[in-house]
Amino acid sequence: MKTTTITHGVVRIAEGTLQALYTRRTTGHDHVQFRTPPSSRPSNFLEPYNSVADAIFVGDPYYIGDIYEQSQVRLKLSKPADSNGATLTPYLDHIDRLTDNSWPQLRYLADWMRVTTAPPKLKLLSEQDKNERASRVKVALLEFHADSITRHEISTAEQLASVCPTSSAGSKGLVSRLFVVEDLSRDMIETLGSHLDVDPMFFRGHISDYAWYNTRDPWIELPDIDLVSRNRSFFNVRYSNTRYFRDSKSYSLARTETGAFNVLRRINRDGSWVPGADIPGSDVGMVRTKMSYWVEPRKAKDTDPVTAILLVDPSITEGFPLWGDYNDFTLCPSMADALPQRPPRGSIFENIIYQLQTLPAQDVESISQDPRALFKRPLYIICAEWQTLLRYANTRLSQLEWEIEDPYLRNLQEDLSTTLDKIHSWRRRIPIYKTIVSEVLTKVIRRDQFTYATTNSLLVLEKDFEIILDELNHLHERAERIMSVVTAVMSIEESKKALQQNRSLARLTYLAVTFVPLSFVSSFFAMNEDVTRLGQTFWIYFAVAIPVTLLALVVVRFSDTVVNVSRRLVRQLTKKGSRYHDHNSKRM
């Protein structure tokens, strides 16, 4: 994909100078944001740019229109149609109607489907890029029978449409059909949404991920009230995937990979490099990731197979899973047992399919009573990822405490301001993680009402996520304590510097006091009016002034050393006297 990168902080054009502000928040990549009013945008600002004057508008995320303006993407980009002008996107038409009615937050999903990625990236995409992204299809259809599980690979929208169930005919013995989808695209959303009548809010909750919002953001996601969310047949689960990068180049390549995803995902770089413990230039990145699960609504008495969709994110291939990834979710086999098939590593998509294909027979049987049984194994993976992140956070906080305690490390950091910045980043992240884990507990695991379910298969994981939440609370309190300690140590260090400055000023005072009598002596000798006798006067002056001056300089230079040695001698003599007194007391 051909892209243009602007690296200047200030861009000058013929009409004047625009001040650029660097930000990483909107698209997940460095881009330039300009304070440019909507009225000054060129009329063709949605067309691919060919000049610097056009390129300056790439960095403003609101060139697609903010939340208070009409969507410029919808105005400028037409929907696909056949030769007769008939629409080829009935599901997108449905979303447009909902947006114009009472669901304004679906506007961003409609814009996303027109661009088939985060709308602010539109300027960076050629027609070839947009077509490639729109036609991406990577789906695995898992069919669960009472005694077997089969997998079907799907790579085109036509194949996907042909396997979407429209009736229960020919499904004898079939318990469930699960579509495991990696990434999203316009064609996948259109096909699954139109054939299965999927709630658009399901896709809307998966395509982006922001920790917070500006007041103008058109990608805002306001939460449903609990009364509404309980009646939805889906949930979106956020978690964090942690990866290790040996150098900055590896990290940059990973960012490039995330930029190629259709869904918006970004890497939060930790930057907590520790001398002597980490390879210089290495880093750890934390990717905010999502899994989304939808079940086709039906009545409890229906006997049709359960139809469900599981959305997972693409996997980053650059770097390594932190600490070599997590263990399998089963007990180690004994020496007499054969080793099980090794689960695939490096791909979330393949790992989830492996976990689902190894479901025990009792879990398959329970799907008809609780369709959430299909999400239990994916939730294992989410729990394991959180455990890895907790261990990493504990490691970094321990290293920060070490930096505070060890004077050598403090000298390497020059001061504690760098340590303070590291702690502040964890103080900012941990509350976000706490919110995410709390949402999983309240809206997924402890959810008592979910479509036609009569049991809750996810309650077995309640204790695990409670432990994660408790550990996050502990880490949050620990980070606050470390912040207080660092602030106190910095205050002490500043006090020591101020005391050292006072000592320096005191030395200058000593010098001034020392040279006052010397000045008096020179003035006294200068009172002789007989010029012929000045030779004798000069000899006497230098004979007196030079030793006195040297003595003053030596005293000022080594005054601290003399005082410290004297104090140590006094303490040693005091200790010896105390020991002699104790010894005599015992003898008596």
C-alpha cells in the first residue's frame, strides 16, 4: 500500500502557515492534526491527495465531519450498485435507515462500511486498497454434532453466503453452527448481517476501541442502559494482548501490522527499559484487543441448531508473546499417557478454533441449554492474557521500586523524573484495565439473562476474574504508594541540593571573612608615604598574606571532610565508652 508520511511539525503553503499538532490518538499512527476550520477545507477533500496542499488535511481526523456535522463520507462515497443501479448492500441500507431514525451511533458503522476501515484513514487509501480491504474474508465454520466437530474454510463472500443457514432442513444431528471470523470487512458484515439478521450494534461494538473520547468524536460509543443490554443477544469483550519486541524496528513493524487491520487496534508502548535487566532498545507492547460473540435469537422451545458468530482480531506476527505464551488449559498428562496435539501458537484465530474443536462432549450437549458454552474456551484465553499482563505489571512496579532504592540506578537515570513518568503511565493504565475486567464480570460472566439460556456456563470463570480484579486493585494501590514515595524522595533530593547550595554560599562567606583582615593588612601597609621603603613593605605583605590565604582555602575546601571525620571519631569513642560501661556493669 502506497502511503505518504508527513514528518514536519510546521507545513508552509502559498496561502500561509498552518501549525501542526502531532497526535497518535485517532488512527493509531503518527499523523499531523491542523487547526483548520471546516469552511477552509477544499471541496475535493475526500479525493486521493496529490500535493502537499491536499496532504495537510490528512492529519485532521474531523475532515470526515465531527459528531455535530453531517457525515462527509456518506455524502461523497456512493454505495456499490449493479448495472441497473440497484443497491448491492441491503444491510448497509438498513443501517442508514436506523442512523437517520433513533440510533445515531450507527453512523460510524455506516461510514466504516463505506471506507471498510477506520474512516479517518480514507485519505491514505487508493481505490485498490479500499477494494482489497472490502473483499477480505477469513472465516471458519465449525459445525458441532453430538459425536463430532467439523471445520469448513471460507475465503470469499459468495462462499460465506452459501453456508449461512436459512432453514433447519438437512441439519439432523447438528447441535450448533459457529462462524469464527478474523478481522471484519464490508463484504463480511454485509453477508452475515443480511443473511442472519444480526443486530448492527454487534458489529459497531467491535470495529474500534478508544479509552476516552473528545467532545467532537463521531466514533463515540455510549453504553446502553442495563435494561436494554440485558435483552441483546451479544456481548463485546475487551482485553489486552502483551508482546515483547527486541528492538525499536521490531516494534515499528508491529505497528505497521496493526495499521493493516480493518478494525482499529493500537499498541501501547510501555517504554520501561531497565538498565542491566533489558536489552537496550527492547520494549513491551500492550495491544487492546476484542472478542465479540453473537447468538441468533430464538425461542427456548425451538429445536433448530444454535447459530452463533465469534469475532476475533488478527494476530500480530512481529515480536514474541511475552514470556513465551501461556500454558495449555488442561492438566499435564501422566508419563503413561500419550501427549495431546500441540495447540497452535501465534494466531488467536487458530488457537480459538483448536480450543473449540477439543470441547468435551458434555460442553457440546449443553449448547442447546446455554449458547454461551461456546464462549467458555475463548474466555479461557482472555483470562490467560490478563494473567500475563498482571505478572508484567508486577514486574515493572518491582523494578521501579528497585530504581528508587538503588542509588546506582538513580544515578543512571540522572534524576527520578523518568521513574515518575513510568509510574504515572501505570497509574493511568490500571484503572482502565479495572474497568474492562469489571465489565467482563458484570456484563458477561454474571449476566443472568441471555436469550433463551436456562443455565450459565460461564460462572465457572467468575472466581478467576475476581482474582484478576483484586490483583488490579492491589497494583493500583501499590502504584499510588510508589508515587508517594517517589515524590517524597524527590523532595528530599531537592532539599539536599538546596543544602549543598547553602554550603557553597557559606564557603564564599568564609572566604570573604578570611580576606577582610588581609585587605585590612594591605591597606594598613599602604599608609606608608615613603615610597623608597615599599620594597620592605612588599616582602612583609607577601610573607604574611600568602600563608594566610592558603590556610583559608585549605580550611574551606576540606571543612566538610574535617567535620565528618570528627563526627565519626566522636561516635566511635562514644560507642567504645558505652561498651566499656556495659562490660563493667555486667562484671559488677
